[in-house]
Amino acid sequence: MLRSILFGSCILFLASSALGPSESLAAGDAAATYKTYCSSCHGETGKGDGAASAALDPKPANFADAAFWKGKDDAYLTKVIKEGGTAVGKSPLMAAWGAVLKDDQIAGIVALMKTFKGK
Ligand code: HEC
């Protein structure tokens, strides 16, 4: 009995210490998440020039191009990322990430994408 209580509180302690830092590092998190899941196609700086992009048709969107941002808002971007290209009449090569990424991770990526916007 005592052993299982000790074990349980140990797990709780580990879980809470694992959650703490990731919340306070939200911005860095978005960059890491983007790098892991998106940059292979969309490129590290969002230009649509990731390593896998050469083989794709249509090409991944270029987030650095001002034309890309015309008429696009957070709700639209969130929908594409969550439900995939087909949800907005685009290519299925843009997958749905809703099962992989949590809402706050997607919100972080949307914010990050805006920093790629044409300079
Ligand atoms: C396998 C390659 C691939 C990966 C990985 C990928 N995408 Fe895409 N993405 C595409 C392609 C291809 C398009 C262009 C679809 C089209 O124009 O029909 C696209 C389009 C988009 C668009 C624009 C849709 C539009 O209306 O023009 C957004 C936003 C986007 N991707 C975000 C992301 C995010 C965020 C991630 C990471 C979570 C990601 N993509 C991962 C291939 C990819």
C-alpha cells in the first residue's frame, strides 16, 4: 500500500515537472514543432523549399510570399493545418495534423508562420 502511494506520487511529480517547462517555452516549442512536422516540405523559413518539396506537385505553399497571405486569416490557417488541404479544396499532399498536434500547438504554428511573411 505505502509502496503504491509513493510510486503514484512519484509519477505525478514527474508528470508535472515535464509539463512545466514546455508551457513556459511556448514560442520555442512552436519553432521546434514546425521544424519537426512542417519544414521538410515548407522549408525552415517557410519558403516552400523543404527537402521533400522537389517531389511534390503542387508545391508546398510559400509563407514568405506576400501573395500567399491575401485573404487568409487565423481561422482559415487553423482549418487547413487541422483538417488538411482537402478541407479547403487544396491538395491532399497537405495532410491533416489535427490528430498529431494539439490546438495550442497549431495556434503557435499559425503565429510562427506570420513571422515568415514577406519582409
Ligand atoms: C508532405 C509535405 C507537407 C508537409 C509535411 C506539410 N505540408 Fe503544408 N502543404 C503541402 C502542400 C503540397 C501544400 C499545397 C497544397 C495546394 O496548393 O493544393 C501545402 C499547403 C499548406 C498551407 C496553405 C494552404 C493554402 O490555402 O494555400 C498551409 C497553411 C500549410 N500547408 C501548413 C502546414 C503546416 C503548419 C505544416 C506542419 C504542421 C505542414 N503544412 C506540413 C505539403 C506539406
